[in-house]
Amino acid sequence: MNTLKDEQLQELVERAVQAKGFSYSPYSGFQVGAALLCEDGSVYTGCNIENAAFGPTNCAERTAFFKAVSEGKTEFSAIAIAGGRTGEAITDYTYPCGVCRQVMAEFCKSDFRILVAKHKEDYKIYTLEELVPHRFGPDDVL
Ligand code: THU
């Protein structure tokens, strides 16, 4: 298990909440932010980016992953996710959708941590193994 300090996780949650502020979500009115911690300690943030054609919409988690991978990062420790309706306080935990879970399964090991957060003092932590058991991944193909 990789060890992560509480302060590090709280900082990651704060970065996710900040990133939520950049959400482009005029169609759903649901803003999501994510902050992805790389094994080298760097953090990539992302928000959901919607589209009038709906299909091209990208979730916050995938925005963060694709930013990181496009800059050469492929080793990850944790991701924090925060979501809620535009203009309202965060009242619920936002869990990653199936497509984002599959992207996590491509790059992350079983002990990768997924934090679903309301704020830095209110979050739950899961492992990838818990949220995507019996996953299909690179080992099945390579
Ligand atoms: N969304 C995310 O960005 N991440 C999630 O984990 C769940 C859903 C976005 C997609 C869409 O822009 C909006 O939330 C409503 O589904």
C-alpha cells in the first residue's frame, strides 16, 4: 500500500474543489473538479467540459488524467473528486462514472486511492480495487 499523509490528501481535496470552479457545464448545471496526484508528487487538476453535442463532454477525472498523461506522467497515487450543482454548496459525494473508472484501470494499480469529497474535512477514501473489482486492463491485452 502506498502511504499518503492526511495533510497531503486534504490538500488534494482543496485542489479538486478549486478546479470545480473552472467547470464548463451549462447543460447539466453540475460542476465537477478533480485533482490527480502523481507518484512524483506533482498534481494535475481537471474539470468537466461539456459540449452542445453532448457526446464530446469530458468528465473532470479524465481531464486531469489526460492532462497528466499528455505531459509524460503515467504513475499515479490518488485522485480527489468534488462535485455539485452550480451555485450551491457541495452536499453529496460524487463518484467517478464507469468511463473514468476504466481510464483509472488503464494507468493505476489496485491500491490507487479515490477520494470522494465534500470539503477537506469531509471525504471518503476507496481503492481502485474497491471501486473497480474484476477490471479489464492492460494485463489482459499486452
Ligand atoms: N461528471 C464528471 O465530470 N465526473 C463524474 O464523476 C460524474 C459526472 C460530469 C459529466 C457532466 O458534465 C456532468 O458531470 C453531469 O453528468
